[in-house]
Amino acid sequence: MIGKGVRMKNTVGVSLWEKTALASILVLLSVVTVGLLGLAIGIGLGAYTFLIGAAICAIILFFRDRQMLWLFGAVVALLALWSIVCGFFFDWSYDGMYFHKQAVITLKEGWNPFYQSSLDASVFASYPDMDLWLDNYPNGSWIFSAVIYSITNRLETAKAVNLLFLLPVFALAVDVLRSVFGMGRKKSIAFGVLFVINPVFICQVFTFYNDLPVGAFMILTALLCIKIVSGRANAYSYVLLFGTIAFSCTVKFTAPVLCAAVLLPFGIYYAWKSRHEIKKFIRPVSVVLAGFVIGGFVLGFHPYVTHIMEGKHVIYPVMGEGSYDIMNTNPPKGFEGKSTPEKLLISLFSKTNNFIEEEPELKIPFSIYPSEWIHLSNADIRIGGFGVLFSGILCLSLLALVLTWIHTKKMRAEIAIILGVLLLLALFFPESWWARYSCFTYYIPVFCLIYAAGMEKQKGMAVLRGVIFAAFLLNALFFVVPVVQTGAEVTKEIHQKLDEIETEANGRTVIVRVNDFPSHVKLFEERGIDYEVSHQALDDPMIFYRNTKYQFAR
């Protein structure tokens, strides 16, 4: 555990940055663990789940590390502020409105996945494929979001959980850049920003999608591996590694797989490096195994263990009998018969586009087309999902890597390993052409730039690095503006529609037909509009939003 005694035994110091990363993970773990324990004994989620989890963690930190206690409190305060911000942005993403929000709603309203199917808890679970996802998906993020929703009674505030994935990525990146790569404070903070402006993160920060936490936990694992193999890890690093691996098992089936893909090559290298000092290898192996065991069998009891008990594949419905093929209708036109590397390269070097019926159009790196802008606020861009400038960034970063190698003829093992892992995953991980499934691809040029940053005295390289860094920031800005603008516009449109309905209702009940998006009923509920849900087609419907329709009772 963390404590003064433990710190005194470590020769490696602990930075405030690393403690901040750990504080964020502790908020996640404490609340979700209490929530899961409550569900296991038949107690539903509520505001008390957060209060109990945070209180237990705070008491432990009070006696073990007062500085961590203050950081823990600061993270909770930031979470509260971010939940207010999230409340101003409606999640208009398809999967967000379809099943992610519904999972959060159903959990908040008493569904206990340990003992009942979602079909027994909500009539909306009987909608097409809804129970397939609610009953079989990892639910750690949903649980935390449901707890936030229980506190605020405003559904959109529950997206604030994303802060607890982004904050540790930034903080740990700064820590590793300083402690391992020797960067100064300003430079490490600047490079740390690159780790959190991943386009997938930006596009999903105001959504309930779970690709953001998958990418966050994978890069956290990579950064912690770098600390360990470089000899800069301490007790806090190992607690953070445990929490990262354990919680990764609760967000999406691919998260622990990607974490393991990073851990394996680093583990092999560290085993070889520590072959004459086996004791050094015992602690990281024990922590990693404990993380996967606790994550899979305790925090992830539902769905992993329950799947086994029910005779299903452990990651059903992704695999196993009756598995659901999500890719049968999603690849864009022109991808038929192409290999994974081919599809990846086409996607990276094509115009940003999310229209399935259109074939990808290759473009010259750094060129920008007006047709690309309308796609940049989408949560799951299929082609060119890393942005209009990313192909150029990738080319220049690879050039910087080659020039640095020619000049130095050496590369740190940590950089070589992570670049190798990221490249292999990008080339061969299924559906890596789709940015939301391969947000790790974004970090290839990031680590190339970190490698090139070692050539401090070369003026030409300094200019090249500056151009690449500026391109990263500009590429991110091209996402931030449409994400915020579109989110604000959609939110305004919905509230104007609610105002219109409230005025026209004139005391009448509103009959709502939600079709694909049952979470929309909460908009009426939060506004205080008297409504009923129709599970049949309406006689004279009007459009509310997307394919949700309504009419007034006669």
C-alpha cells in the first residue's frame, strides 16, 4: 500500500504528477468497487455509492499520505466542475443515445446485473439488440456514470467520468517525460498535452462512448512499462499499474487485450534485463497478475465470470455461439477483399469521411478539403479519423525518426519497444483502419517526436520538431472547434424543441415514440413535461430528434 514507510524504502522519488494520476484512478476504483460490492449483496447504486467510496479512500489516505489526500480531493472537485460543463453538451452520438445512455439510466433506476437481465428492469431493453449489449458488456464506466447521474439527476452530466481517464494520461505522461526522458518542466507539460489531444479522445469527450477509456488505459500501461524497465518505478507506480490493469477489464473487452499486448514485449525485455536479478522481476509480474485477476474475477465478475457460469464465450457477444458481427455493415465501400494493412494505409492517407456509401479518396498529406469539415465532430469517424493533418504529421514524424537514427545510431529500448508494439498493432489489429478502434495509432508519431527531441543542438531538427508539434496542435484544434460548436448547436436545437413542445402541449400529455433512442425520454422527464411512451407507431407523428417522434394526446 501507499505510505510514508513505503516511500522511505524507495530510492526513486514520487512526483506530484504521478500522484495526480494515481488519485484519478483511485476515484474510479473506490466508487466502482463500492458499487459492485453493493450490487453483489443486492444494494442498488446511488449517491451514497460515491460518498462511501470516496470516504473510505479519503480515510486511508489521511493516515497514509496527506498529500495524496489533497490531490484526491482536488480530483473530486475537478470532476464536479467537469460534470457541470458536460451538462451543457448533449451526447448526440448514435451508440451514446442508443445503448450507452440506456445502460446508465437502467443502472441508476435499480437494475442489478448480478441478479437480473436488463429485460426484467426496463421495457426498453426489449428493443432490437438492446439487452444484448446491456446484459453482456463490461460495465465499469456505466456504473460510475450511473452514480454521477444519481447525484445530479441530469443524464448528460454523467459523461464527466471521461475526465478520470484523460487526467491520469496527461499527468503520468508529464511524469515519465521528466523522470525517464529528462525533459524540463515546460517541455514535459507541452509534450504531455500531445498525449491527451488524441483525436479519438477529443471526439468522444462529450459522449458515453468507451473507446476513450480503452485508449487511455492502454497508453497508461505503456507509460508505466517505460517507467519500470527504465528503473524509475516506485511503489506508487505499481499501485497505479495495478489499478490501470484492473479497471481496464471493466470498460470494454478490447481494453485488457491491448494492455496485455503492451505488457508482453516490455515484460520479455525486462525479464532479459533482470535475468541475473530475478527478484526485480517478481514485483511487476505479481502486480500485473493481481491486476488481471482482480479485474477479471472481481471487478469484472459481470460479465466475464457470469458468462462462464452461463456457458457462454467469456467475451460474448463479440465471440462465441450467436456472436454479433458489428462489422458486417460498417466498412466503407471499396474495402472488400483488402488486407488490414491496406485498409489502414488507405484510411490514414485519405480525406476524412464517415459516409459508408462513398469510397475513400486518397489525398496529398497536409492538403485540406472543405468536404472533410462536416465529419470532424463525429464520435466514430471511419476514414481519416485522426484528422485532416495526420497523414502529414505521420510522414514528418517518421522523417524525424530516420534523421535522428542516422545522426545518433542508437535508440532507447523503451522507445524501440513501444514503437514496435504500436506499429504491429496498427498493421494487424482487426479493423485498425477505424480510428475509434485503433486510437493507439495516434501515438506512433508522438513517440517518434519524443525520440527526435533528444537532438537538442541540431537547429534543423529543432525546426522540424517545431513544425510537427504545431501540426499536432492545429490538427487537434480542427477537432475541438466542430466538436464544441456542433455539440452546442445540437443541445440548443433540442432545448428549443422542448420549449416548443412544452408551449404547444397546453396541458396535454405528449406521446413519445423513441424507436432507436429510448434515452430521449429523459429529456422530457428532466424538463418536467407530462409524457407517455408509445411502443407502437404513432398516428400523426412529428419529429423530435433523429427518428424519435411525438404527438399530443387527443
